[in-house]
Amino acid sequence: MRYAVYFTPPQDAALTRAASSWLGRDAFSGAPVAPARAGDLSAVELAFHTASARRYGFHATLKAPFTLASGKTEAELVDAVAAFAGQCALVRLPRLVARQLDGFFALVPAERHPPLDALAGAVVRAFEPFRAPLAGKDIARRNPAAMTPAQVKNLHQWGYPYVFEEFRFHMTLTGRASGHEAERLASAIDEHFAPFLSAPLEIASIALFVEPEPGAPFSVRAFHPIGRYDQRKTA
């Protein structure tokens, strides 16, 4: 069993509903969502291009998937996520855009946003005591030979290459694509996510996701609005 600390909007948020429709699965309930056409992509084509992203659910990685450290329990982790959420403040991204990163499409901030980087770094540090060290096979699977020295150091020290200065906030929408297929996907994403592109996004919650067994879909185990967000809404 593995856990991850992710950002995802609330289950009933318009962006979550749009993403669940796009990916074909609701990460909160674990239920499949009826496939739909997007742009000139058929439902079957869309399902093919979103297969890898669908397993992880709609999210942005803050603390990458990890196995619990010896002596730690799920109940302790759940409590720690709740406590962390109550102590931090929301982050407002000025503008969300769709871009292709290393071949896959994702929703990302239009520009790097230091408060978001600080939140992600705080999550990495806060939940490090819960992470078991990576096994040799897990390190090899990441293909460290293709990484920069900083990324290799992060992988060994934090269990994930893309933390701190290497962090890139992204909400994955597809697997890798190129050429004409990438063009078709870009057009479909622009159409499907039109209400959210070039619009602000509030990072106002964190969620604990769980992978019950290797290769199984990730689902939301616990979801917490960020504490100061609740205070502002009820003030």
C-alpha cells in the first residue's frame, strides 16, 4: 500500500467535475465516469490517451507516493494531514494554463509562483517522517541516469526527484503524445477546460490519496480544506 499527499479541488468543484469527465474516473468515489468526446477525439481515443493519468486521479503532486515508514500507521498519517491543513494558508494562482511537459499535457500555473513552491516544500518536509526509504528497484525504475545531479540527490534524500528547486506544479491530463496526436489533444483540452484556462485557481485544500495495492487506482482517503480558507469563508 502506498500513500501520497496531493492537491485536488473539492469533489463538487466545477474543475473536478470537468477533470473527472476528461479522465473517466472520480478519484473521490473511485467510480468510473462515462467516457465522452472531446474536440475531435472519440471517447475511445480519449480513454486511450488518459489511461495513465486516470489511475492516479486528478491531482497535483505535493508529496509523491510512498510506503509507510516502519512504526508509522495510517491513522497517524491521516491525523497529520488534517493537522497540517489546519496550519497553513491557501495559495492563489493568478492564471492556470495547459502545457505539454516531457510529452504529456497538464494544467500548470502560467508562471512560477513562490508561495506555491513554499507550500509544496513544506509538505515534502512535513511528511518525510512517514516515508519508508526507497528500495533499489524503486530508484532504478526512476531511471536516475537520465536525471540531473540535483534530481538524483532529491530522489535519494526525499524519494522524488522533483522537489524544492526542481518542483513543477502540474495536474496531469494525458500520457505522452507527439505530432498530430499532440495537436488534437491540445485542441481538445482547450475546448474541454476552456472555463478554467487563463483563470485563477485557489490551492485551498490538501488530500491524502491511497493506492491499496501495486497498480491499483489511487483514490482519496482523506480531504481537508486548508484551515485559514475556512476561517475566511466563515468570517
